[in-house]
Amino acid sequence: MPMMQAIALKQDDKVRKIVTRIELTKKIGNRSGWA
């Protein structure tokens, strides 16, 4: 069970990083005017 939780947390962290990158890209795009 702890192993599964660790994997789930790792996946969650990966998703969060991807979402953060997308959000940053959107912000930069809006600032540049091409989004």
C-alpha cells in the first residue's frame, strides 16, 4: 500500500509540473499577445 501511494504521489507531482508549465506558457503568451 505505501508503495502504491508513493507512485500515486510521484504521478501527481508530474501532472502538477506539467500544469504549472502550461499555466506559465499561457501567462507568457498573453503577455506577448500570441495566446
